[in-house]
Amino acid sequence: MPDTRNRKEKPVLAPPEGVLPQKSTSPLVIILIVVSLLFLLGLSAIVIWLLPSKAPSLLNQKSPVQTTAITKKDAGHTLTDPAADKAERLLEAWLKSLAAAEAENIQAWGGEEYTDILNSAAKGDKFFRSGEFGSAQTIYKGAIDDLEFLLASKEDKLKKAIIQGQEALEQEDAEKAISAFQQALLIDQENEEALHGAHRANNLDHVLALYNEGLRLEAENNLEQAQQLLREASRIDSDFTSAGEALERVDKKRQDLSFQDAMSRALAALDNGQLVAADKALEEAARLRPQDPAMAAARQRSAEMHKIQQLKNLQIKADQLISAEDWEGVVETYRKAIQIDDKVGFASIGMPGAKKRFQLDKSLKSIIARPDRLQDEGPLREARQILKSAERVDNPGKVLQSQILTLSKLVRNASITVDVVLRSDNATEVEIYHIGRFHPFLEKPIPLKPGTYTVVGRRPGFKDVRLSIKIEAEMKIPVFFIRCEEPI
């Protein structure tokens, strides 16, 4: 049987005697009361749905301290409590600020400051639940202000992290640099300085290994391998100035050694008169140090030796041309030598005689080429003079001797005459160029000097006749026929 010992029976209420019962409430009043209750229930439902339902999603399960959404209903208070209303509005503002902060990835970079803010907000929740709305208001407002301040410090924290990373790189502390740049990328994952710094930090240990090994090889004077390692270190991290400076130093050392080697080979070649090898070595040295004072001295010496060699070659060539009696070539060779050095002995001394021989050779060739000109007294007289000049030359070569013999014969032949007989038809007028015209004849003896003559016959009503005759000194009374026989 149910225990009824502590159950209190409800008293039965009855109106006082003499008092009649009141009429029941009107339907309109009942409807208004029901509508008001439904409105209040709906408003409470909206508050409960908005705040508690959004809090877990806003916190996103990432915050160090979870904030529980609180409502006045949780605190056991009515909607008409002003302190509760203000606390609830601040709670809503806090949750909105928290959502905005987490959109900025604050949970990744906020650190202890962010944790402290969340812990403070959690205390506000406790005050809210316990109905201490004044304290809750103070906590929520402080949390909102602190969160906004932390968000505002985002750029400063980014710059500070980048500076710390760069300082760590300068101190060659890869671990510290990686940590700093990772922190910067948590704040801004697309920041170019942070990305570049992180790349350098990740490669720092490898770059340092290459750099240190390069320094060791440099100390051992193994410059080629040191150069390779330092160049690779600079390629991986062009901002690592220590590697760049070391590479520049090693490059200069190698250049110095290469320059000294090239200059040594050049000077040795000049000493031995090996101008081709000297030029090659000097070109190599010039590519390394074109402005080095030693280059100027070596080049001047090389130029002098080239000049001496050129003059020597020209002298050899001139001697060969003299032997060949090519006096035109001798004069041209002397001219080239004088252009190189106008005081060169063999050319300046030999030029006057070479010019005379060249002119004599030119005159002899001209007379011998046209012996028919000796039929005239003027050219014959000139030929005799040239022949005398040729015969006065000391030690004539074979060419000149041959020219003298040929011209002597031509002059001698030009001094005698050959009796020539011309026969015609007594109707043709005959002309011998450079000799004269003759009236028609049947036969005419004419003395002519050796040479070639042109004979022309003319007769009215007939075509002209042209005849070329060659007279030689050994001929015995040659006979030539000339007459016009073909009518026009």
C-alpha cells in the first residue's frame, strides 16, 4: 500500500458563507493568457537554441579551455532580470568575438595569452551559472577586450617571429630559425618573407656543411673542389653571405694562380722566340686580368718581338725577290718594311737601288715587247740608251743578261736594212705605213729595217687590199705581191 504518512491532503476551498461563487473567466482572457505563455516559451526556446547550440561549434573543439554556453534559464532566473540580460548579451558578444578570432586561426598562434583569455571566459561561465551576473559581465567584457587586443597584435607577432627567424639564421641556429618561421607561417601562411626564411632555415644545415667543407678545402689549397662546394652553397642559399664571400675569395685565388701561370708561360715563350705560344698565353692572361700592369709590359715586349720578326721575314722575302730579279716585288716589300719602321736599314738603304732596277726592268720589258717601234729613230735612240744603262749594272742576274742580249739584237737589227721587192699590176697605188705612198708600179725595190709592216693597195672601182709583212735581218731579198683584183 502506498505510504501516506507524509502526504498532505489538499484543503478543499469554499467561499465564505454568504458569498456567492464568482462567474468563470471569459474565453477572451483565457486566449490572451495562452498566447502570452506561448510567446514566452518561444522566446526562451530561441535563446536556448541560439546560444547553447552555437557554443560548441564556435569553440570547434580546438581551444585549450572549452567555454560552455549559458542561459539565464540555466542560472534559474527569469527573463525580466536586467543583470542577467546584460550578462547574456555580453556572453553572446564574447562568442561572436571568439568565432571571429578562430577564423584568424588564433588557436594556432595565440599561445598562452589565448589560453588565459579562454580560462578567464570559463570563470565567467561559472559566475553566470551561479547567478553572479555582475561578476560574469566583468569577466566577459574583459575577455572580449583581451581577445581584441590579441587579434590587433597579430601583425606585430608576425614581424617579431620573422625577425627572430632572421636572427637565428644569422646565428646559424637552424632549429630556432625553423621554429620562428613556422610560427610566422601559422599567423600568415602566405607571407613571402616567412616562406623564404623557412626555405633557408630548412636548408641551413646542408648549406653550413657545404660551407665548412669548402673552407677546409680552401685551407688545404684544394681550390677547385672548394670552389665547387661554395658555389653549390651559394646556389642553394644566395642570401648566405658567408658562402658568397668565401666563394669570391677562392675565385680570386684561383684567378691569381691562373694569371701567374699564364704570364710565366708567356714570358718563357718570348724568351725562346716562340711568338705563337706567347700570344696564346697572353690572351689567356688578358681574359683573367686585362688591366694588370704586367700585361702592358708583356704585350709591349711581344709587340716589339713581332715587329722584329715581321721585319726579318720581309728581309728574307726581299732577298728572295732580288734573287728572282722581281724588282717590283722588292720595292713593295721594302715599302712594307719602312711602314713598320722607317729607320729599318735593309729597306731604307736598298730602296733607291731597287727603284732604279725596277724602272730599268720595266723599260726593257716595254721595248722588247714592241720591237717594231725601233723602226723609228726616236725609240731606237732611247733603246740604245737603256741598253747602255743595263750593261753598266754590276753582277746582273740571268733575267737582266737575257734582256740585254735580246735588246742588243733588236738594236743591231734595227740599224741595218733589208732590200725588199714589191710587185704590183701597175694600176694599184701602194702605201707602206710609216714608210710612204707609191704610185702604181709593176715592181719596186724598197730597203726596209727588220720589223713588221702593214702594206695597203688601193685602186678605183676595186676593193682595197691589206698585207702584213715581217722583215727579218737574215732575209735575202724577199718578194711580196700586192694588187687590187676584186671589183666593187
